[in-house]
Amino acid sequence: MGNENKRLLLGNAAVARGLYEAGVTFISSYPGTPSTEITEEAAKFDEIYCEWAPNEKVAMEAAFGASLAGRRSFCGQKHVGLNVAADPLYTMSYTGVNAGMVIGVADDAGMHSSQNEQDSRHHAIAAKVPMLEPSDSEEALCFAKLAFEISESFDTPVLLKMCTRVAHSQSVVTLGERTVPVKDYVKDIAKYVMMPGNAKKRHPFVEERTRKLIAYAEEGPLNRVEMGGTHLGIITASTSYQYVKEVFGDSVSVLKLGMTNPLPEKLIRDFASQVDKLLVVEELDPIIENHVKAMGIPVHGKDVLPMIDEFSQNLIAEKIGASGLLPAEEIPVVHKGRELSEAIPVRPPVMCAGCPHRGLFYTLKKNRCTVLGDIGCYTLGAVAPLSSIEMTLCMGASIGAVHGFNKATEGESENHTVAVIGDSTFMHSGMTGLANVAYNQSNSTVIILDNSITGMTGHQQNPTTGYNIKGDPAGKIDLEALCRAMGFNRVRVVDPYNLQECDQVLKEELAAAEPSVIISRRPCALLKYVKHNPPLRVKTDKCIGCKSCMRIGCPAVSMKPGPDGKMKATIDNTLCVGCGVCAQLCPVDAFVSSAAPEEV
Amino acid sequence: MNTKNIMIVGVGGQGSLLASKLLGQLFQMQGFDVKVSEVHGMSQRGGSVVTYVRYGDKVYSPVIDKGEADFIVSFELLEAARWLPYLKPEGVIVTNTQQIDPMPVITGAAAYPEDLVAKMLESGARVDALDCLKLAEQAGSSKAVNIVLLGRLSHYFDISEDVWMEALEKVVPARFLEMNKLAFALGKAQGQA
């Protein structure tokens, strides 16, 4: 190394660099792990306009508008975000683009931070658009640039598929220069107005484009054969390629696919003819495998490797070693380590100390509410001891579902059933659900957990915060005014640190004879501008060890033996932010501020 | 050179990302191919987190698997024990002795295991344990636990202190540099070699 053009970059930052070098001037995205840093890193380049859109569909439409106007554009999202944006995607396949347009989608095999493990390659096939899959940061940068060439040469949006291990791994990249190609906008109704008469003419173009893309895949730079030992040939892509090389080096032959839609049939056929046995190593669904099978080529895949969870080098070594596909002397080593006989307690994620959601969930549990939840940090309200949320599906589903739940029970459930949804999720897909409550009139109670940020993905601004992606002042949507405009007469605001207020307002709104919105408002405790109180401490002489304070599941509060040997509440002062919710549960006022004078 | 593997494990929010960033810089400055794999999103919220740092002539996989880690750098004792199976037979665990109760322990559903350092030693692992929180507070901030640990880890590498400091300067904001240099020195001076 030592070369000043080399940098150690996160996969997502490498995509951002590729977008910069490709001359992108417009990016619109919605945050979602593991895709978020692409847009955050791109926003650091002054030459690129970047924004967080309210949701992925809006982001993709905005990026399409920019392409139409003749500027290279990008929109990024996680795998489930592409479902939201699927509507524009499938028809953009027909219109094609003006300036190049690339769509980033990041899958999450292993579900590190997702509600399902869907495989985005299905979208590429169904929408009939090309998909590139980098396997490290260097490829992420190069493929991002190349994707714009493909987009403009073939008149198509291009999907750039990341996965958690490529998106969130740093590796070395080579930096290049930025060039900015610009096109003129030319009115073209037959190409861009997709009404039936025009769309019928565009569909044959799409099929012809796929044939041309296959020819490109055969000869182009994205797919390559690495011949080695010929007992086994492996077709692979993305991070799976790295595991294969880690285990086998050059002892097997590899067809490494950088473009996973459409597939290069001649290249696959030629490769298959040069090896004794053929195996596809791909995470999640057997997409390449099924394609090869449909070509009539004998191939192994999901009979050897799992369809569930992400892969690793040991898994590859173990499964392929046991498959019988390799001669005994070529079976790879599976590494093993020491185990303690001791049971190690699990450490699941928890709401942070001082999290404003905690007081609200305590109130819901205390009132024995049926809580239909949504996507965000507050999904952790389903975890013991709060165990409050009973359903989480997708962005916005809490409000859609609470309406259906209450309507289906003919109102029987309405005095104890609520929807909880965060501010960013509400902007994303909650507003339309709320419109349904207002329009079709269920007596539902919707609680917006407004912590003034998009929390789970690492603090992104949204339309309710008043700031844009760069932290500059921006438009700010007034939640109360919005709900009133939809026809809600009962819009209440509570402070979730105030348990008595939460309890009273919740009871009133559940009892009310019309639908309500409760806004539980307090900024995320991790926001830098939030000023915390000094940590609390427990007066051990007062604490009676009743464990009332343990019912809120705060990581800063635990029971430890006191000076008299009896179990007493204690506070971890490195975690406590002095929110005082635990103190409100104490029957003997044992919690005091650590700033208060010590008693003699 | 064959690929070397360092795992950094801890509790979400303890600063393991900064530690992995520093190591990534350090090994890249040494001219190695490097991969650093991070965890973002939900598990950051107080959950068990792991970061992988790999370096060598050519690094393929971004992750470290069971039995492969040359070093496990642990911010918390229970996490050291949790990830022990990932240690190579001859590998070393450098761990903070700080204990942070996970939620099942807080709620009383499980107990925090006792004498974990002794049990890991009994298993045959090389364990280098030190109270990093105390040293970090001595340096000026409980947040410097990560740099104390790296100071301790630096014992095991034939890399000059100047190079470590250069990597530190690249990842730590200037106003915290002096405090972190002290944290590094305190970590380096402690424990068994």
C-alpha cells in the first residue's frame, strides 16, 4: 500500500465514493440497516445533493425525476424498503432512464437488524432490471461507477445489491476522479407516459434489453472465471465468494458473478463443462441454482447449503466437506475452539437507560393494553420485563392493524387496544393508516412515540425534526396540526417521563367515544443536545428490596446485596441519566439525585 | 504473511467501533491488506456486539469464525467468555474485568457466572485481564476503556509506539487526544506481559 489513492473504506462508504466519482448530483433515500451509511457518507460530498425522503417510494420517485431531468441519480434502501419502492421500480423498468439511475438495496441475511430475511434478487428478476453484487469495498466502488454506464448504455435503472457483510466491512479501495456527465431533458411522451398504449410498446423493448444484457454479462468485466482444481466448480457471488476463497483458495475453480441478473448462460455452460461437479454457493434463496437447473445442467446448491441465515467460512468448509462432492484428500479443515461448561446468559438488545419509550410501555403494560407495534427501537417494548408489544410486521402496520382489529371485534377491543408508532415510521407509512382510521371511522387509539429522530438506524433526521440530512434547518411537519387536519378532535401530548400523566391520558383516550392520537414526546436520550440530570442513587437504608423499580427493565437498575446482606436496588452511575422513571415506582422514596447532599 | 485475526467484543455503546477503526488504520499503515467487519443497527442497543479485524497479505472473508481468533479483545468479562470458542488454541484474550449485567441477570432470570477469568484459564486459554474502567477513569474518562484495552493489546505486537500514536491521532478527535494517549499508556503499563 502506501499509495495515497488507497483508503480503508466501509462498503457503504465505498458505494458513496463510487457515486461521487460517477458524477451523481442527486440522492434521495430512506434510512435502513444495513444501507444507511451510503447516503450519510455521500452527504459529506458538497457536490452531491442528498436528502432523506419520507419513505423509499418517494425517494425512488425523486431519484427518477432527477434522472429524467438529465442528472445521474441514486436512491438507497434496505431490502424491505425495496418492497415499498417496488411500484415505481417495476414501471421504471419500462420507461428506462434519461441520465443514469442506480438503486442501492442492502439485504440482511442473518437478520442482524431486520424483520425478515427476503432475497432482493427476486425483485431484479421480477422487474427485469440488471443487478450488480459487489463482494468487497473495492468492487462496491467500481460497480457503483460501472452501474451508471450500464444504466445509460442499456436505458435501464440498475440495482446495486449490498449485504450486511459487504455493506458493513471495511476493506481497501483505490480512489479515482469525479466526472459529471449531464444530459438534456427531452420531452418523450411515448417513452415516459406509461399508459397502456405506450407501455405495450415498451414491454418488447424490456425483453430485448434483457437479451442484450445477457450478451454483456457473457463478455463484460463483471463476471469472471478463476480456474483452479477441477474436481469441484463453484458458482458464487457477493460475500459468499470471499468465504469460498477463504476456505478453498485455488483448490477449486470459481465462477465469480458480479452481475446476478441477468445470468450469463454461455459462461455458466462453459464453466460447468470444465469441472467434475458443479455447486452454487449463494446465501438465502436458490436463485442461481434454479436458473442453472432450468438450463438442464446438473448442479448442487441447497441440498448442501442452508437457505436460512448468513454463511461463514466454517459453515462452507463443514457443509461442503460433508457433501461428498470432494475427494477425501481435498476436504477442508473446520476450525474449532474451546467451550466453557458454564452457561453464558444471553445479552439481547435493550432500550437504553433514559429511553423515553420506557415510561410509555410501562403505562401500557400496567393498563393491560393490547399493543400493536411498529418498526423502530421501540419494538424492544416486546422484550421482558415490559413484554408490551404483541405485533410487529412492517413500517406503518400498527395503525392499519389497530383499525382492522377494532372493526373486526365490533368495537369490543377499542377500550384496551392501541397502536404505537415512532415519528419517522409515522411519516414513512403511518399517515395513510391514520387516514383510514379517520375515513372508515374506527374508535382507535394511536400513540405516536415522538423521540424527534429516526433512532434505530443511528439518528437520521425526518420531516418532523425540522432539520435536513446535513443538520441544516428544514421544513418541519407539525404532528398535532396534521392529525387535527385529518379529523381527529382528540390529540393529546404527554411526557413519557411522567408516569402519572401518561396513565391518566391513556385512560381518558381509551375511554373516549371517538378516535384519539396520543403523542408521547421526548427526544431520544442518546441525542447529543439532550441535557441529562445527574444519575440517581439509592438510599440503601430506605430501600425495602420490593423490586418495584425492576418492572421497567432499565439496564441501569439492578438488585445487589446491601450492607445488611439483603437485596437492594442499585444504580449503575455510568449508565443512569437521571430520568427518574424508576423513582416514580418506588413506594418508599429510596431514589435520590446523586447531586443531593449525602446524609450523615 | 498468513491472515491474523482480532475480535473485538463488548456491549453495544462501549466504543468497540472506534477500537476496530484504529486497528484497521494501524494495519493498513503497516502495508497489509485489511478487512474490518462492524455491526450496526439493533444489536447496538446494549446487546452483545462483535467486530472483526483481519490483516495479512490477502484477506478474503470479512468475518472470523470459531477457533480462528489470534486475539479476542473484550470490553466486558461475560462477553469474553461468550466469544471464547472463537479463540485459536494458542490465542490470547485481553479483557476488561468490568461486569455489566445483561437483562436476564437484571431481571433475575439468570445469574452472572462467577470466577470467569479463572474458568477461562482452566480451559487452557491465555487470559490477560485488567480493570480498564478504573484506568480509564484515572486517564480522565470512563469512555476511554477502548484505548486502555488497545494499550494493553499493543504489548503483543512488534509495532513501535509512534505508529500506534499515529493511528490514534487518525481516529480520535484532537481535543480528546491527550487523555487517550494517557489511557493507552496506562493500559500498556498494566497486567502480565
